[in-house]
Amino acid sequence: MSQLMEEILSRENMMLACKKVKSNKGVCGVDGITVDEIQGYLKENWPSIKERIRKRKYKPQPVLRVEIPKPAGGIRKLGIPSVVDRIIEQAIVQRITPTVEPYFSDYNYGFRPGRRAEQAIIKLLEYFNDGYTYIVDIDLEKFFDNVPQDKLMTLVGNIVRDPDTESLISKYLKAGVVVGGKYEATKVGTPQGGNLSPILSNIMLNELDKELEKRSLRFVRYADDCVITVGSSTAANRVMHTVTKWIERKLGLKVNMTKTKITKPKCLKYLGFGFVKMSDKWEARPHQASVRNFERKLKKLTKRSMSISMSERIQRLNWVIRGWINYFRIGKMKTNLKRIDGHLRTRMRIVIWKQWKTRQKRYWGLRKLGAPEWMAKQAVGFADHYQAVAKTTGLRKISKEILAKRGLVSCLDYYLN
């Protein structure tokens, strides 16, 4: 067995892979073994699994196909490998990453150590502010479903140069999927959702990066989202035509020509960001669709019919708020967050009002908050007419400061701090 495969299967590497997969949690695959059960399963079965891998006799289990609705409509197909296969895939990724990283372009920001979407947006703004404001937005049609496996494995072989590792990766590509309880072979594609998919997509699309660099084009890429910026409409048309032909001819991928387009910064949505010109300078901000998605999540978590404690509700809200703002922090969003904050506090007041339930508890609660008697009586008089209650001055005694004491993060304050 090769040295690389020995390193992949080493105790240290496998323990790290197991720890990472367990920390990501996730659902079980086709075998029904959960993340919580995996330790006991591996203790009993790992020696035989390891031996089969060494002899190239290991057969990965097919992935479980699930369909996730997209916010803008349509569905995204995800493949869920078994927990055992997720760990083995992760072990492969950990070991081959140092090998493949030096081959990758500086303009590739997706699924790489020390790189993130924010850097792609900053580079894109740099292009815009240098005057390259004609954008070729390339859409690869169902990229993860359509990757030619033979071409991909050739590229993997050119970099990894280890037959044992290449054989195991190929087996994962050909493992098949289970859809509605029925097995289907996978002759093309790499399952989106597997631990190997991100690094394999980067190996495949690194060829595109190198071609764009060869042409001295300004571009950024994150996974299969690639945009090219040029200085004129003529150049944009030429680039769109020649690059799409090159992708289809050289990589065997499909370009969706109904979605591939030439656009300008103010009309672009990229990695959830939109762009606006402020004081003769292009700035990023969360795209309107991203803001609406954020508001939908907050609305769902502030449904008064949710049967969870206030502490758990606030904890879930804070996870969403911090995660969303941390991702979009480089964007301009003060006005939006001020509005969202106000609406969120109104919904939280209604949740508290419902939890108080009785007239007596509601009256007592408002009086304890410092509301005068007339104000408390007025609010109690609206009973369960929640929209009317939300507008009363009495309920506003549940202030921003009081909600903060309960632990609720203010969107605006978190953004500004």
C-alpha cells in the first residue's frame, strides 16, 4: 500500500476526521447509523474496513438522496453519505489538501483553508472601483450533477499521483445513490453534500481558473459561482462567447445560457451580496433576497405558536442573528438592521404577551414593568387581538433593554460593535 494511503488511514488522521464529522453532526445515511452511534460501530468494525481499503476491496455505500428547497424556488439535490464514509472522505481531504493547494488559483475563494466569501467580495469591489464594471456571470448547469467523472479523475491523477488514493476516490464517485428507496448508478457527477465534493470541484474548476489567468482576465470564483469583470460591453460579449465554448469543449460541462448573462454591479447578486455605488465608490451590501431570507428565519422563530421556552427561543434567534451578520459584516446594512430590529422586538413582545396568558398575569406584568394603571388596563382590554396589542404603549414597556437583559441580541448593536 502507498505511503499516502498509510497516512490517510493513520490513527491520528482518522481520529481527527472522526472528530470533525461528529462536530458537524448531520443525519445518518442509508445504513441508519447515527453520529452518536459511530464510535461503537468503528470500535468493532474499523479493523476490517481498514484492511478492505488497503486491499482495494472496500465498497462505499450509496449516498442517500434528499431534496432541499431553494429560497428562490426549485430544489437542490444533496447526497448524504453514511457516517463511516463521511469520516473516510474527510480523512482523504485532510491528507490531500496540502498536496492540491499549491495548484489552485489565488482567485479561487471557495472551500479552501484561510479563504472565505468575504475575500471574494472584496476582490470584486476592487475590480469595480478600478472601472471593470461589465460583468460576465457564468452559470454552470447543475455542476455537481454533471461533472464528467473520467475527466475529473484524470485531473485528480495529475495532482495526487497515487493509484491507491485515486482508486478509493473513484469508488466514491461511482457509489450510486438511493432515491425513494431505489438504487441508481452514478456515472456522472459528484454528490453535493459529501466531504470530498468541495475539493473535487476545486480540482475540476482549477482548469477554468488557469485558462482565465492565461487570458489575463479579472475574475473571482467560489465553488461553481464564477464572475468575470471587463471594461466594456464589447469585451464582455466576446468573453462570454469564448469562455462558455471553452468550458463545454475542454471540461465537458454544461453552461446554462438562459442564466449566464452580462450585467452591471447594481444588478448582480453574488454569494448573497448586492452592490451599490456610494459617493463614487462601489460598496457591498446584503442583497434584497438575502435580507428577505433573514427576515423569514426571524419570523419563523418568533411565531407565537412555537411551543418552546423563551430561553431556547432567544438562543435560536441569537444563532441566526450572529451567523447572518458575521457573514454579511463587510456590507452596508445599518438602515435594514434598524428596521429589522424594531420589527423583531414587536414580535417578541407579542410572544411574551401570549405567554402571560391571563388578564391578571398581563396586568401584573405591565405594572411590574412600570406601566401606569390606565395603560395596563388599556393593553389588557385588547386581550388576544395581537396586532392591536402590539401598537399599545403598554406593551412597549417591554423595551430593548429588557429584552437585552433576557439575552436577545440587537441586530444593529451587534453589527456596529
